[in-house]
Amino acid sequence: LRLHHFSNASWKMPNLGTNNLLAFAGIGMKMGAAPLQKEADTSFSKVKSFVLSYGIGFRENNPPLGVKHAIHTLRLEALQRVSPKSSIGLSPEFLYNRSLAPLLRRDGAAHEVQDLLQAGIAAHYVLHFSRMSFNGMVGAYVINHSDYRGSLYYRVGLRYAITPKLSSHLMLKTHAFKADHAELGIAYRLNRL
């Protein structure tokens, strides 16, 4: 069973996303004998990396046909390989979220530039496919001047390695099952231990 969510990622309001429950069935077949592995490969366990990434996304608040607000994200990821195909990690991230300004004004709060800043801590799971990787994140805000969207957030997306150190990514940030914004970004691996 799969749950598929289709949405415009709050690019344009109203965001009439749908959630669809889908059922799948499949058959797997083994073709030929698998090669014998003489000893376990544990080289993956030594791979640690630190990645600095920047992303930008845009969202529109209600009412429809309003202004598109930019959201900037700066993140420092600490990742550890746990298998040849998987990594886990943690990252602090800092957001400058201009979409909060109209929400704070609507609530009657006088706001300063620092009220548009958010900070969070996110846990990562990365599934590696050669130069492409699938990234899933669960985060919690530690600084958030607006509780309109809640304190937990999620990100899913793809990252593509352009060079061994430089990569690009496309991610979707959500709050529960409600899309917040799509993010296009770039990342630089600071080092690999």
C-alpha cells in the first residue's frame, strides 16, 4: 500500500492537493547465481561527511493570487554511512521565511526582520544510487515566531552529484500532509572522513 500526495507545493493558492491510497503487487525473480562475497565489506562504515547546503523556495499564502514569498534555507549536514547504500545524519538549519510576514501582520503582531528567522534540527535518512540520492528529513523548530504551521516539518527530495564535492537538490518541505514549499538548491561537501 502507498499513500501518494499530489500538490502544487503552495506555489499558487488555493493548493487543492489530494491524498490517494494506492495498492501495488509485484513479483521478483532471481536470474542466475549471485556472486559469492568472500568477506564483508565494512569500508562504508568509515565514511563520514559534512555538507553545507543552500536552498530557495517560494510559496503563496491565502488569499489566492497573492505575492510569492521567498524562503531561504541554510543547512549543515553531518552524515554517517551505515550501509553501502544508506546514510543517516543530523543537521542544524536556518531559514529566512518571508511568508511569515503577512501571517504575523494578520495576527496583529508587529514584527521585525528577526521574526522571519527560523531555526531547526533535522534527522536525515539518505538512500544512495550512484550520483543520485533520495533524502528524507524530519525536523523540529527550535526558533519559530509563528506557530501557524506547527513545530514539526518534513522534507523529501532528490540530490544529484554534479562533481564529487558539488551537488544540486530538489526538495519538498511539508508540515504533516500539507505542502509548505518546493526548494531548489546547491550543496558542497566540506570534507569526507
